[in-house]
Amino acid sequence: MSKACCPPPAHPRPHDHRHPHDEGHGHGHDAHDHVHGPATARDWWRMGAALLLALAAEGLHFLAPETWGWKLAGMGIALSAIALAGTEVFQQGLAALRRGQLNINALMAVAVAGAFLIGQWPEAAMVMALYSLAELIEARSVERARNAIAGLLALSPPQAEVRQASGQWAVVDAKAVAVGATVRVKPGERFALDGRITSGHSAADQSPITGESIPVDKAPGDEVFAGTINQHGALEFEVSKPASDTVLARIIHAVEQAQSRRAPTQRFVDRFAAIYTPAVFAIALAVALLGPLLFGWPWLTAVYKALVLLVIACPCALVISTPVTVVSGLAAAARRGILIKGGVYLEDARRLRVLAVDKTGTVTEGKPRLVAQAVLSSALPAERVLGIARSLAGRSDHPVSKAIAAGLDNAALAIDGFGAEAGRGVRGTVDGQAYALGNHRWMEERQQCSPELEALMREHEAQGRTVTLLAGDQGVLALFAVADTTKATSRQAIEELNALGITTVMLTGDNPATAQAIAAQVGIGEVRANLLPQDKLDAIEALRAQGAVGMVGDGINDGPALSAASIGFGMGGAGSDTAMEAADVIVMNDDLRKLPETIRLSRRTHAVLWQNIALALGIKFVFLLLALFDNATMWMAVFADMGASLLVVFNGLRLLRGKAQ
């Protein structure tokens, strides 16, 4: 009902930014401005008492003798029930009428007052008692959807154990902890702030932030996030962000903004309700005035029919159907590590026809790894060759060298005369023998390439790998292939997107050979490579000809394309500021499978929204016909309205359960 029609926010919104998609925001609030906080025990007792008094009034009406004394007693009991259940409804209804607004409270106030005045005081009492009771039930149901998101607030503990200047530990308010302070977290406790581990080894359950159920190992140098749970082993970490700017705080803020942005169906329903409610008043007035003149109804009968129409036509179910469904959808997504920044994106994701994806860090891990190695000469033992390669690579800070050093576990050897050749590689001496670890061009300059080696290198390069060779005076000793490997989940994600009818396109700044190789591994059919940020933006504009376009990226260079797309998906990595700002949907654990899951959730949300609208209007229409043909009473009207409202609420709450299919 009206209380639930515009439920209070889960917590105050410090920044209520308007959004380009939000035209008409708040349009329907005039239709449902009966706003309260959560129901208290006192409210339930009051509604129970009002219902008992209404039942007593009904009993007196049917059983007591037809005398003025009993009638006055019944009217007094009925008035008491109305006062207990509906004082606030009357106050807000009269205020709305004085402002010239025809909202839900005005509608109910007129219906109940009219019924009482024409002698239907038992029904007037019962209507108000049932109406207010239904409000409480709905408010409690809506509160569940709100709490699914408000529960994020409880994830971060309010206090933290901080090391003082004296070396002692003290528990202080998390909001007062400065950046750079050292905080200690015991096993089983939640992290109160974001930071970087300085001491200890453990694992953290990051599911509240990323939706990933597998705990992540943590060691010195690793990042930790507020709201996540330390599994085992005490940890100390240095605070990297104030409490107001943690990943969790930014998630909560984004969700707050999302709740304030009305989805397309919400805006449609609000506009419809703003027309619908005055129209209902006009129809009821016509029934009351024209019924006796056109159909010969008694005046009291015509007025009674008009009042029944008012109660049946109450648009509560229609108005409540969309916000409950949208908030449930947003909460369901947040639980799965998908942060959707507004109902408009939750609804519009189902419209996507093309999804453009960045390569590095999105489809791939974004970290070069040693994926293949081969010892090509028997001049030295294989262990010795690999030990030399690891020793040379370990002295370099080049990403490819680092990947080779990390991929080899051979014992390191002493290197003399180490040096780097710009654009070629590194060199050094081991036990008086000179060795070089470098690229194809350097080996050609050293005249150490052969047709067989060239063919082997082309084979690796065709797969998008970077080839590095180890050579000595004896010739080329070994080959190492480094590549940015695809994420284990990328191929499954692309298959699911294709099954949903989404065309996938790779947009990357990398070279065509590497891009084609990665695209082939995961099943992406179209590749556009060597793209600068402006080129990606132009590609998004061109792809619009095929329908609504989504863009998936993780870096600054993806920002323009993310903003230009119908929906921008940021691979959040539990902390990418760029992605959090530029994208409309954040995937907190960088798992591409969250994209088809978002689209399925969007389609399911849209279906539930229109199920609710059909339920609300269908039930109203049936009972309106019954009322016009003398087959509906005010009791039936209230139950119809209450039943429709509860049906759409519980249908919307279904989104909180299970996985999106």
C-alpha cells in the first residue's frame, strides 16, 4: 500500500546525483507519498486492536437489535477502529486534497469517510483496518529487499585494532584511522579498511566484495579490502584508504545512487499512476451521479458502488510493483559480485545485441607468463642451460624476462659482466662463458638463426607468443615463449554470450597476430587490433548499427569506449578506480561469466516487472466489472487490493532467490 509504495531508503543518501537517463524521476511520488519508517511492535499491536474493533463493529451490525443505542455503540467502535488504523491516512489524504492532489491517501480517505456517512460504518472500519494491516505486511516485505543491500553496511566492522606510536595496540573507531596506520586482524575477523599486508600469511574470504566463494591467499604485499574475512592466521596491514573511500564504501555509494535512478518501467508506471488515480476519481464520481439518472439506482446504492470502485482501483499494487522488483534485482546482482549502477542498466542489459571486449586484463590475465620452453642444443646439460636462462632473466626488470625467471625453478648461477642491450635483451658471463638472452632480431644480428629455428619461432608467434632465445658461443641453446594467457573462464563466458544471441567483438591495441590467436582460443569471431582509445570509441559508434552495444574493459584507455557504449562493463578487480567511475556495471572479480549472468538477470527482471503490471491491472479490471454489476462489496475490494499488492511484492522478491537463468 502507500507506505510500501514509496519505502524509505535503507540509509541516508549523501549524494543524490541526477543522471541523464533519469528524466521524470520522482514523477510518481505524488501518487504515493505515505512514507514511514520500518514497522515497530507497537504498530502491529495497534493494527491488531483496530482489526478486533472492526470485527466487533461488524458483529454488532449483524447481531444487535436495530435500536439507536446499539447503532451508536457500533458507530463508536467503528470510529475507534478507524482512528487506530487510519489517522495518518486521513491526515495525509486531507493534506493532499487541500493541495489539489488526488493520491492514494486521498482516495482511501474519501472512500472510508463516504462509506461511514452512508451508514456502512462496519465496512468503513474493516476497510481501514485491512488497508493499514496490508500496509504493514507490504512494508515488511519491501524492507527485506532494501535490507539485502543495506546489509552491505554491516560488512565492515565499526572498529579496528591499530598500532599506537608506543607500539601498543588499541581498538579505535575505523573512521578515525589514518592512511598509513598499521591494523591487526585476527582469524575469523573482518577487515575494517582497505590496505596492503605487511606481516603474516592467511587467506581471505572476498565473497562479500567479489562474489567469489574460493578464499584468496594473502601474504606481505597483497591487497585486502574492507568487509572481507580473514580465514586463519593473524595479519597486519597498512591502511591505504580512509574508511570513506574503501572499495566497500564506494560499492555502497554506487548502490545508493542506483536506487535513486528510476528504471524505464518505473518511470512508465509513475507517469501512468499520475493519470490513473485522478481518472479513477472521475469514474467513481460519474457512477455516483449518473447511476441514478441513467439506470435508476437508488442514490445510496450508486454512492456505495462509487466507493467500492475507489477502493478496488487503488493503484498501490501497480506503484509498488516496479521499485520492489528493481531493488530486488540490484540486490541479487550485488550478492553475486555484480555492481549495477542503476535500474536503467539492469533493465537495458537485456537489449544488448553486440558486446565489445578489450583483450588484456579482460579476456586475458594481463600478466605475461612462460607458456613454453625448449632446450635446442646438447652442448650443455638441460639443467645448466635453464639455470643460465633463469639467472640472466632474473637480473632484468623487463616484463618478458620477469615471466621467464618466474616460470623456471632451476638453481640460479653467478653472473659476471651483466648488461642490457636496448631493444634486444640482456647478456652476461657464467664461468667465463658469454651468453645472451634476447629477441629474434638480436639472434639474427649475431647470425645464429637457422631455417629450422625460424620455422619454430614462426609457429609460436602465430599463437600470439613472444619468443626469447638463449645463445652462447655454441649457438642457440634454448627457446622460451611468453604469452598473456587467457582467463580460465573466458571461453565459457563467450559461449554463454553466443547462446544468448550476443555477438562478441574484440577491440584491442595489441598486434593482429596476437589478437587473432587469443580470440580463436576463446571463440570470439571478429577482431579489431592496433586500436588507440579514439579508435575504440569509433568502433563502438560503428557497431551501434547492429543494435545496442556493450563495452567491457578495465583500463584508462577503455574509458571513452565504456562511456560511449549503451552499457559499459568495468572489470573492477575489487578496486580499479577507473573502471568504477567510467562503467555502468562493475564485475568485482573480473570473471567474464558475470556478463551473461547480468543479461539473464536483466531478462528475468523485465519479465517479472511485466508479470507484476499484468497482475495488478488484471485483478483490478476483474473486480471493477464485478463492482459495476453488483457482485463486489467493500470487503472484497480491500481483499482484492491487498491481495494484488502482496502478490506483486512477493513476485518481485523472487529475484533475491537462486541464480539468474
